[in-house]
Amino acid sequence: MTRVTADVTFLRDYNQALVMAVGRTARTFERSTVVEATGLTPQAVSKVIARLTADGLIRPAGRRRPGIGKPAVVYELVPDSRYAIGAHVARRTLRLVLVDLAGTVHHSAVSPLPRDFTPEQLLDALSTGIDTLAGIDTLAGIGDLRSRLTGLGIGMIGPLDHANGLVRDAHGLRHWHDVPLREIAEKRLCLPVHLDKDVTAGITAEAWRHGATFGDAALIMVESGIGGGFWLGGAAHRGAHTNAGEFGHTVVDLTGPRCVCGRHGCLEIVHQHAAEAGDVAHAARVLAVGVVNLLQTLDLAHVVLAGADLLRHPQTYLAAVTEAVGADARRADWLSTRVALSSLGADVIAAGAAMQVLDQHYGIPELAPI
Ligand SMILES: [Zn+2]
């Protein structure tokens, strides 16, 4: 019996996710749009629409009169019906954003974290930050935020185990070995928590913003190190141990300087030496070499550039990577790759972490069929 119940629940949630995906990508939709886009039966779609309307997630937005037959009810997503908070945990800062069901960022705030912060210090900062966000809701006219808060998404420095919510060994932080962050954060903050690598959260935000047109992509983040987040085959790619993205530790110079990881000439250390010498143009060209290597390996449609260190010189990096992609890779005309700066700027990681929470509860963006 348990098995049957579980399957029914799964199917219900799955159908609901399909309808939500249509609602999120289309401005307005009607029952027949959903039937066409999802392949569900009209009866199944009616059931889901009734449930989502009752929960306040979608609402009728008028009627469309077709050529013949009854006028069709047009529905729309209710963006302010649910919110999620996203956190970007970096080595020295915590950024928190508030994101609505449609993926719009409403507030963004950065606070400093103590040097070499402990898990307890991070939880303190998260707790204070969330209270502050919940406190300014009346200011923004959002009203009772707590009751519409779906959860907290944390995008953090790795390596980490996304599936089990464990921070394995955060680079450069001494107090973070096998810390069950998801569990202790849920207990302390009384919210569902989703934990992922910063770069994976970031590429999720870009995929949300681009919708169904987003092909295979990488988000390259330069922020006290270099990481890569991947969107492959319509979903975030985390790898066999959820540790994909250590892009900065691919070697570009066999006789280069020794890296923190123990090897010589990693992209990250070669880039860092150029940046520390004040040669931003050279640092950007080093990064570009890495990006071209990635394109040759994965054949990507989009490369998104992000991260605080990169965004201090956005045009230099954008120009260097665009030029290298055009010139260095032996690519035919039909192999086009779009290089762009993150459409959400410094908020991209935190916003993506919040979107991951909304995904988990209300939808599967990669299933967005229209
Ligand atoms: Zn390395």
C-alpha cells in the first residue's frame, strides 16, 4: 500500500510541476495550452489547475473567446504567492536575496562574515539576515512573508555533498570538514534548506531566466578562486559525487606555479598570479584559455561569466573570452557559442539557490515545454 500511495503522490506532484513549468514560462495560459504542452489529459490538467488555484499559486486572469465553443479561462502564475530566500556563502561575505515564485529578486543584502568563520557563526549570520529580510517585508508591501516562505537555498564553496547536505571540506575554511550544514541549518532556522555548490546554484539562475531556450551552458565564476557550474541536457550537472565544477584546478601550464591543490600550473593559480601582478588583461586571457578548453570538451551553447573578482573588470573579461572563443577554438561557423556576463550580476548565486528551493517544491524548470 505504501508503494501505491507513494506513486500516486509522485504522479500528482509531477503533474503539478508540469503545469507550474508552463505557468512560469508562459505569461498566461489556459487548459488547452497545458494539455498540448505536457501531453496530460484535459481531466488531469483540470484537477491540477483546481488544486493550484485553491493553493493560491495560480489565478484566473480573464477569458479568451475562441472562434467556436465556450470561452476559455486564462490563468496566470501568482508571483507573490510564495517566496524563497537564497544565500551565497563566500569566504568573507554572506549575500541574502528574496526571490518570488516567478524568479524575480526583491531584496539583496550583503554582510561580512568573520575571517575563517565556523558553522555556528554562519548560522548566526543566516538567522540575523533572515530576520532582517522578514522584517522589511511590510516596507516592501509584501505583507506576511513567513507564511509564504518556502525555504532557504544555500549556494556555498565546495567541495560539498549536495545529495546529503554535507560540506566536505570548504576550500580555505578550517572549520568545515564533513559539516551536515543542511541538517543543522534546518534545525536552527526552522525552514527547509537546500544546499548546493555556489556555481551550480548560479547556473540554475541563468537557466531560469533564459527558460526553454537555454542550451548546454557553463557559468564561470571568478571569486577567490575559479569554479564552473554546468547545465547539460536540460538540468544542472553535478557529477558522480556532486563535486563537478572544480574547473580552476585544471592545468594550463605544466611548469607553472604550485597551486593550493598541490599540482602545478592550475588555471586558478596562473590566473591569480596575473591578477595579483595587476595585469587584468593577462588574467582575463588566462581565464579565456580555460574557457576554450571547456568548449572543446563539452561543446557549449552559452558561457556565462560571473563572480565578484571578474565583475570588477567585466568588459575586460568579456572581451578576452569572446575573442578567444572566436579565434582560438578551431570552430566552424555552425559551432556558435554565446558569451555573456551574468544577467543577475552579483546576485546570481544567491538567486539561483532560492530558485532551487522553489524548483524542489513547485516545479521542474527543465520540463518547461514552451
Ligand atoms: Zn589547483
